[in-house]
Amino acid sequence: MNRGHCIWQMTVVLLLALTGMIATPPARAVNEADLLPVDQAFVLSAHASDRSHVEIDWQIAKGYYLYRERMGAVPDAAFAQASLQLPEGIRKHDPFFGDVQIYHDRVVATLTGTPAASAQFVDLAIKYQGCADAGVCYPPQKRNLRVALPAVAAGPVAQAQTKTDLAGAVAKIDGTATAAVSLRALAGAHDPSSGATDAAALPPEQAFGFEAIVDTPNRLLLRFTPAKGYYLYRDKTTVSTAGGNSLVLPGPLQWPAAKAYHDEHFGDVAVYFDPVEVPLPLLRQTADAQSLTVTANFQGCQDNGICYPPMQRSVALALPAGGTVSTMQPIPPGAAPRELPSSTSIWLALLLALGGGLILNLMPCVLPVLSLKALSLVQSGESRARARGHALWYTAGVVLAFAALGGVVIGLRQAGSALGWGFQLQQPLVVAGLAYVMLTVGLALSGVVQLGAGLAGVGQKLTETYGHAGDFFTGVLAVVVASPCTAPFMGGALAFAFAAPATLAMAVFVALGIGLALPFLLIGLVPALASRLPKPGAWMETLKQLLAFPMYLTAAWLISVLASQRGAQGVLYALAGAVALALGLWLWERGRYAKRQHLVRGFAVVAVLLAIMPLPALNRLPTPATAPSQAGIVPYSASKLAELRANGQVVFVDITADWCITCKANERAVLARPAFAAALRTAGAVYMVGDYTNVDAPITAFLGEHHAVGIPLYVVYPRGGGDGEVLPNILTQAIVDGALARASR
């Protein structure tokens, strides 16, 4: 048997092995539309049997089960020395978690602890994960419950019983009733020490009415109606529209005069005790009749009594045909109204975009692509014409990629999606695809495959065309890899782009691209700079092979991001595909010199197809269990943030992600250092972290509230209420110290 025949046999064996490993459909690949919503599959409730025992009850739907090992409950500090007891479950060998215990039908856990003498309730952070018997698992779940504790026996029995009836009747799950009254507040409404003058607090729907009507084809009329003895905050009210993509809110709400009021929750504020009507002008993009939904977010309080959490009401309206049609482009649905940009702000935004793109060259996420361009610029030292060609084609790739990315983001935002800078790296499919691209480039630089070498025999013209295409797609790659990074000046420019009409927004993205490409553009167009490049020589081959290793490191980093998004099984799929991809590239290169070239390259194509096969399955895999929070770090939740602020805490909110290079750089330089922890202690601040590695609706909403176009986002909330201070994307210890000092005054 000759050597060539042995090689083909080995190749067939490898391909069959890869086919068996990769093509096997995952156990979870069933139709997820047939699954129950998670809160119907696992109905969670809790109550206190006595002050030291809280029973947590899961009612499990038929055909579903919970993992014992993935259940937990953490109470607040008022419930000390807590311990959770779970009953024995059914033992099972699980293909994902090994030997486990599971529960069907129902499970009741008991949390024992020692409550503070003054505690009237306990806040629980509960986690759990379960699956359907059909083979699909839900992601890990988190719920926050507030459970009333029976009154201390020494207290007045009647009053304690009233509190228990009100606050203990239900345990409110976060997100299920955003307009519900705070249970703590309801319990306090009957407490003379709370200062409440009414016998009981009204339900939010009775305490605060909201209506919206069509006044004219170009204007709506909003009516807010506080009940007698209640008031509404003017500056905590926002309004948005949905369903009519041709509508914009051209300016701030036109409120009538409000009453100045000193509020114990937020200090000196403007409020309304009486019904108030607010006109809402509309700019129409079409005169056709259309349907839209008006959504108001607002907050109010009972005078000298309880304060309600933020409420949301929506009203569906039919906008008649007619009215004045505007040529302005709509702003993103849900965004706060903004003033139209002036010519000064336009030029400032373009200048900031140019500077941000220029500084982006220094960010670590762009380093691998800079390595590629360094090599191409060295090669361009052969002539000024080639240097100019490299620079111009690279610039074209960068600018067009920025324009395309900006068009996608702005288009999706106008359609109602809350996407921002770097959003594509929340998709495991994109992350794995980028890892494959980096691997392919690295293998080409290492000499495993010569991309485009087949064109060499066609003619010099085609060879030059290939070189130009390589420069162009290197520019595209630079933009894709740069998207996890945010450079100084970019934040203001991007915020302008997402609020401005589409034409101006595109100009901002083009300016960003020109800034990113500017160093190479100058070298290519300025002969004095190009002449300083080293002369070509044999050393270039060594440099090319050396530059392969930043590509491999970038691929490894992307796989680590994938591990955070889809766990070990996702990494296995991606690595198996990477091996198949490397095999395909190797076979393609071997095919250049093989006698049966078409057969070998056929195997190469099969191998590349095998590499692609696991990628669609990544989105169907569950997200891995969330690691326990580090000491001193509170996971982000809107309800917890509201509670901390109501208690007068300084809060430092950090929205980060594993794919955000700028976030990681800030963590190393500032947030993970002892000086930052000391500043938090000095200010008495709580450090709250939101993980945006995967798509997260509450964090997306938080980003939208602060008009953030990407991450990182750092917000410091002051003691005693008031708006939070948004910090720059690039942190220093001095910036953090100053913000915490101001917030703690």
C-alpha cells in the first residue's frame, strides 16, 4: 500500500470521526415553542411558618423537573445565620451535570435563620434550574421574593396581624407586577410611626390614573390623575410610543407649572397633587392612518405616607389620517425626547467620532488586526504606489464596514430593538465565527494554507486584485474586532448618532471609520512617512509567521467568551469545528500538489462544512449557571437598586461583559484594586455589577434609561436620591474617587 493511499484512508477515518462527534444533534434540539414559560413550569411561592423558618415552595408542572444541586436561597442581612434544607430527590445520571438529584411535582425547602428583632419581612434571592422531560433545559433562574415575618409576640396583636395580612398575603416576584405597591410600604401604611395619615394605601391603579387621547392628527393629550392625598413626580415621568415607526417625539414634555415640594425620598422636587394634562406633539412621516401605543412611566407617593415603586401604563390609540408630514427621521422608540442637533453639535460630534476612531487604534482589541496591517505596510515598502494602494483599500474596508454596522444598529433601533455598540458579540454564533476567522488568518500566516495563491498563475492583474481585496477585508475585520472596545470620545459621538436623523448618524459612523484608518492612510499617502518603512527582505517571512500568534491568542479569547455564554458544551462544539476547519484548510493546501486534486479538495470542502455544522446549535444550548457573586458585589436588579436608593445608599453600578475589552481593562486598572474597595468603604457605597455577556432585558432597559449606546456603563447614584452620575468609559482612580465623594455628601 503506497503512502498516498494511507493518507486518504487516514483522512476518511478522521472525517467519519468528526462527523460522528459534530453531526450528532444535541439532546436539547426540540421545538422550544412547545415548552411552558418558566414561571408556569416552576411556580414559586414562599411564606414564613414562624419568625425563624421560611418555607419556599416550587409547584412543578407535569413533565418537568428541578435540579436539587442548582437550587439555593440567600436572605438579606436581617435574617442571620441562614441555612437552607432541601429534601432528598430522585437520583439520576444527567448528560449535562453528571450524577444529580431531581424533583418532580413539588418540592418544599425550609430556610432557617435568626431574624433581627425589628424585622417585619425578609428579602430572599432564590436561584434554581430545571428541565423538561423532553430534553430541553431552561437557563438558570433568579427570583427575588419578599416574605413577611410574623410579628414579635410582645407587640400589639391586632396591629401585627394587620401587617401580616397585608404584607404576608403574597410574596412578590420581581418583574411580574411592575406597578404593584411595595409590600414594605403597604405594611407601613397602617403603622402610626410611618407618619401615614390615611387608613390604607390605595392600589396603584386607583391612586394614579393615566389616559391618552388623540387631540389632533399631530398631537396627543396625556392626562395624569392623582387621587386626593397623592402626588405625582414631574421629573420622574417619561413617555414613549411604539407601533408607529414614523412618529417622533420632537422635544421634552410640555408640562404645566408644578408645585415645589420637599420630599423625604428625593428632596426638593416638582410634583402635581391635582389632575394634569400634558400635550404630546407628534412628527408624522406619513399622512396615512396608523395605530400606535403610548407608554408612560411615572412614579408618585401618598402625602405623608408610602411611596410607590415606578409604574408603567400603556394605551392603544388609532391615529387618524391627515396632519402635517415631516421629513425628519424618527428617534429610537423608548428613547427620551431630545433637542434637534445644532450645526455646532454636529461638527463637535464628527470631531469626537474622528478622535475616538483614532484612539481606537491603541485599544488592545484592535492589536491583532494592527499586526496584519503592520505586515502589509512592510510589504508595501516596495513602492509608493503599493503603499498607497494598501492604505486606500484598507480605509475603504474600514469606512464601509462602519457604515454597514451603523446602518444595522440604527435601523434595528428605529424598529424598536434596543441594540448598542458591540451587541453582535452577545450572539454565540458570531463569537464562534470570529474565532474561526482568527484561526484561519493565523494558519495562513503560519504557512499552513496560502489564501489566494491559486490566483498567482492567472496573471499579475488578478494577483494585485487579490491583494486589494485582502486589504479591504482586513479593514472590515478591524471594525468587527474593534466593536467590543470603546475609546475616549466615542461615547458622545455614538450617543449623538443614535438620537440624530439617519443622514447625520451615518456621517458619525463614517467619521469613526476615517479615524480608525487614519494612521495607515497617512503612511500610504504621505511619501515622507512611507519612506521611513523598512525595506523588504527575507526577514519578512519570519515576521509573518510571528504575527500568527496574536491571531491564535484572539481566537482563544473568543472561545473563553463562548464558555461564559454557553459553557463547556459550547466550547466543545466550537473546538470540534475548529479542528475540522483546520483539517479542511490543510487538505485544500495539499490538493495543490496531489494527483487527484479535485478529490482532495472535495474532502477539504466536506471538512469545512463539518466545521460549520455545530455553530447553529450554539444558540440552542442553555447559558451556564451563574457563578456566586464575589464578596462585596451585589448582582444588578432594578428592584434591588430601587431598594438601596430608597434606603439612602450610595450605589456604584457597573454594567460589564466578558466580551467587552474596555470593561476588562478598567477592571484591571481600577475596579479590582484595593484603592477602589477603600473608596467604596469611605463613601459607604454598594458595588452593583450587571453582567451583559448574554442578552439581558433588564440590563438593556437600564442602558436605555441612561441613553447608553454600549458598554461599559458606570453610574454612581448619590445618597438621598437624585439622578445618577454617568462616568466616562475609560476609568481612572481619580475619576472614581471624585464621583463617590460627590455622591456621599
